[in-house]
Amino acid sequence: MRLLFVCGIADADKAQPGKHDWAVFLTTDVGLSPQLILELYAMRWAIEVYFKEAKQHLGFLKEQARHYASYIASIHLTAIRFCLLSIAKHQHNATDIAGIRQRITTNATNIDYASRLWQFFRALISGALDELKNLLGAAVDLVMKTIESHVQRFFVQALQLDPVQLRMEAR
């Protein structure tokens, strides 16, 4: 067995490194160089980070079904989600996948919130138009369709769901 003790960089305000600035690595392959031990650990750490991200944020094994096929599908879907985030990271020159995931999640939350808010306002407008039905007659339906059309265009533009707008921003 071989132990490799590594001292991290001490903060500028510290004269000496403390106990939390040290790490120890253990290997049973005594022929490994210290550099190779650290390289192997770095690769292992990337795998650990992937599984933590996959479990916490990418839906890894979160399906309600308890069938073998659902587990296999979950593994593949999680990998696809991770690949899509990696592509987005590369396209946006981001420093980490978590940042890209957070941006996408925030956008999805905004879309969901906007949709719910519109449903609330739609109910209010519809209620008001119902009271005007005697006065406006069949025009009430046209008014509601026109309002919905304008709101839809607004959401598409404001939330940048318009394919043309998305392509322009990607440039």
C-alpha cells in the first residue's frame, strides 16, 4: 500500500496550512507515481460529480415504476440529459454544467409561472366577458380569441420561445 499526502494551497491570510488543507490518497499499486495517483483520482472525482448531478438534478432512478426496463430507460435518459447539457455548455462557452442546468431550469420555471399567471388572467377576462355577453353577443368569442392571440405572441417573444429569435441569439 502507498499513501500520498498532498498539501493544498494555504490562504493568503494563513501563515501555515491547517488540517483541512491536506489530503491523503491511498493506493494498493505501489508502482504508481504521485502524479499518476492524482490524475486517476481526478478522473474518479469527475465520475462522482456526474453521479451526484445525475441523482440530484437529472432524474436518475426517480421513476415511479419498479420494472427493470424503467431502470434501464432512466439510465439512458439521464445520460441523454447530461449530453444535452454538455452540448449547451460547449455552445455557450460556460464554465460548468451546473450553471447551464440552472439557466435552463430557471427558464422552465419562468415558462411554467407565466403559463399559470395567464390562466389566472384568462379566467378574470373570461368572467368579465361573460358579463358583457348580452351587450356584445357573438363578438365575445372574437374578443377572447384576439386577446389570447396577443398574449400568446407576447409570451413567445418575451420568453424567447420564438425559433427566429432563438436563432438570432445563438449567433
